[in-house]
Amino acid sequence: MIHLLKLSVGTRDVAGLAEWQALRGVTDPPLRHQTRQKPKRSAEIEDGGSIYWVITGFVRVRQRILEIRDEAWDDGTSCAGLVLHPELIPVAARPVKPFQGWRYLAPEAAPPDIDPMAAAAGIDALPAELREALRALGLL
């Protein structure tokens, strides 16, 4: 098994990614992300791999990749369709420098999952001004 690491370009937070994906899943099912290059290690990814989303410079969530398909964009150009499970699983935030495309991510290098209830409780316990300052910095 291997994972992918991908920038979520234009997304300001996890809620924005969830909103975009919810719309995409309804208007053009199944929920998937299209990318120009098909991973050569597709079989390993489909064997339990996830896509780890980088949002505002930090890995923040992951999604299971259910299937990798050969597809085409509207102009007929070939691409790969990464069919995604709709659940976004929070992970321990880790900074990542910008890059283009996607990168393989070994399981031992992947950030660990965090309990969404524990994460929400911890954030809610912070003073309101601190939460807003962290949001402004893209850390929440």
C-alpha cells in the first residue's frame, strides 16, 4: 500500500474542500479528483491507500482512494480519475512546501489520524480571539 500527497489548490480550509466535494459528488458522480498523470503504482494505491490533502501549506485531512480510472477531460485530453470515499479524516497537521501535481507518500511517513471529536473539543476550548487568529493564519 502507498498513499498520495496532493495540494488542494484554492481551498482555504477543510470545510471548503468538503463543500466543493459535496457539490462535485452530486453534479458529476462518482466523487473523484481528476489529475493529468495516472500513478504508475495504482495497484498499490487501490490496496488501501489514501490521498492526503495539503490545505494552506499543511497536510490536514485524508480520503480513501477507492479506484483509479482512465478518464478524459471535457476537451478529450486523457487523465486519471481518483475515485474517493466521501469521508474526510482529520490528520495531525504537518507543514508541506508547495509542489506541483501529486507525490507518493509512504505509509510510515503519513501523518497519523486524529479523533475528530477530540480535535473539535480542543479547538472549542480555546479563547474565541485565539481561534480567530489561528483561522486568519490558515491554521484552523
